[in-house]
Amino acid sequence: MPLALTLSAYVARRFAAMVLIMLLALTLLVALFDFIELLRRAATRADAGFALVLQIAALRLPYVALQILPFAVLLGGIIAFWRLSRASELVVARAAGVSAWGFLAGPMLVAVCLGALGVTVLSPLSAGMLSRAERLDATYLRNAAGPATLAGGRLWLRQADNALEPGGVIILAGRPEVGQGGFGLKDVSLWRLSPTDRPLERVESPQARLVAGEWRLESAVVFGTNRQPQLPRAMTLPTQLTPDNIEDSFASPDTLSFWSLPEFIQVLESSGFSAMKHRLHLHSLLSLPLLCVAMALLAAGFSMGQPRRGGVARTLGLGVAAGFALFLLDKVAEEFGQAGTLPVELAAWAPSLAGLMLALALLLHLEDG
């Protein structure tokens, strides 16, 4: 037992060092290409200088590292296990009676820890910095910002109505704008609904402003069930929405922290927005540690035992190809999940489970003991 623990800790150190080196190298490589692309886009923008492009590229680094992490585990693991096999260290360990599962416990623990750190630490950092990068990109490189552009100039909202407690409130507005007075809507049409979604009244207002947890409607004209308009007056409507909620609902889920996603999903769904992308992103983050373990086991299965079996380049190439096939499967499942063809949980967890089953089958086939 002490020998197995010592050997497992030694292999885990070699594995962790190579994964971190590969993560740094791949992140910088991808960031370099991203920086070049940003420079190309900024070439036609007079107000987008080198410093701005460098800032946007730097803000995207944690996001790139989070996306690269599973591949860093795969490639770093392949190199680490291959070097151990080439030095016959794993052969000696097996001759001493230590099974592959004995010295793989350490690397698997490292993979779980890396995945957990990626979810709990790197993901919130990535979300905050990526959100800042996207705002700079939209302002200086795309000349587009805010929900007005993201929604195509029209905005649909749905929320609970705490005043009358019916089924809810539907808001249709044009020309959303953000000014010194806060988030505002132009040309607002508001419908109050019963629990069976029967219209109770309609409100027309030239402007609504979101201030301190309520909508403030100016010169609102109320149409009751008799369809007769009342005199224009100021109205307020309590709401749980915030300007950030509305804008984030159109933004990429990658710009939201892992810790804020569950609460934001509830607010989003109660407001009538589709939260499918956000729920899929949440489950994808939750499955990241399992995906890292699958990549670590795939690396072990495709790199151990090479001295006696031959075909080093071919087998290592198969390992890399298996990793990219798993990545392709993940993207295909994500598309099916976003389209609603697959349940969100299945779309997020199936690629990780498939990779884990493949890795376990390969290791059981190769393991002699």
C-alpha cells in the first residue's frame, strides 16, 4: 500500500505538471490567433488602437483557458504517460505488483481537482472578464451594444404581476434605450393576463422606465375588458427584472458566473425568456470534472504499454483523434440540446459519460491484472 501511494503521488505530480504546461501553451497559442484576428478587425477602426486590442485579447484569456482545459488534460496526460512508459517506469511498477488502477488514482484526482477549479474559480473569472471584453468589442469593433441591437429593435418580456396576482404580464416594446435615468422602453404595450392566460386589460404607454424594482409608465392609457380607454395617467408595476437581467438574457451564457446561473435561470424563466442555453451551459460546467477524468483515462489508455506494443505515433495519434471526436460529439449534443431535440441534462452529460465509458473499456482491455 505505501508503494502504491508513493507511486500514485509521483505519477500525479508528473501528470499535473505536464497538464499545466500544456494548458499554458495551448492557451497562449489560441490567444495569439485571437489577437491576430482582433488586429485584423481593428484595422478599419480609427478609434481601436493596439492597446485596446491587447486589452480585449487579455480579457479573453480565462475563457480560452476554460475551453482548452479538457484538451490540455488529454494532451498533457498523453505526453506524461508516454514519457513514463518510455522510461520503463510503469513497466517496473507493474512488475512490482502495482496495477494500472493503483497508479492512476493520483492522476484521476488531479483531473477532478482541475475540473472543479475550472468550474468554481476559473468560470466566474472568465465570465466577468469575457463580459468586459464583449462590451469593448461591441463598442469599438462592432459599433453595437445593448439589448436594442441584440433583440433586433423589439423586446418581449413576461413577468409575474404582484399587484393583481393573475397569470402574469406580457410587455412588448420598441427602441430599448439606456440613459442617465436608467433602462427605458419606448412605445410600450402591456397585457395583464389571468391564470388561464385570458387578457384582463391592456396598457399603452409612450415610455416606461425601470427604476428601483418597478416599471414606471408615463401617460399610460388603460383599456379594460370593455375596450374603452381610460384617461392617461402615471402607473407603476413591480418587477424582479433588472437592466442586467434583460441585457444578459440576450448575451452569451459564457458571460455569466457559475454561481449566479441558477438564480438567473429562475428569473429568466419567470420573465418569459428561454433559459435553455443557460441551463445547458450550467450542466456543461457541472460535467467538466467528469470530462477531465475521461480525458485523463483516455490519455492513459492510448499511451501506456507502448514500448512492448509498438506503433507509438499511430496510437498516440489515435488518442488525439479520440479526444477531438469527443469534442465533436460534445458540440453536436450541445446543438441538439439548444434546439430542444435532446433533454438539456442528456445533451450536457452524455459526451462526458461516453468518453468515460470508452476510456474504461480501453483500460480494461489493456490491463493484464
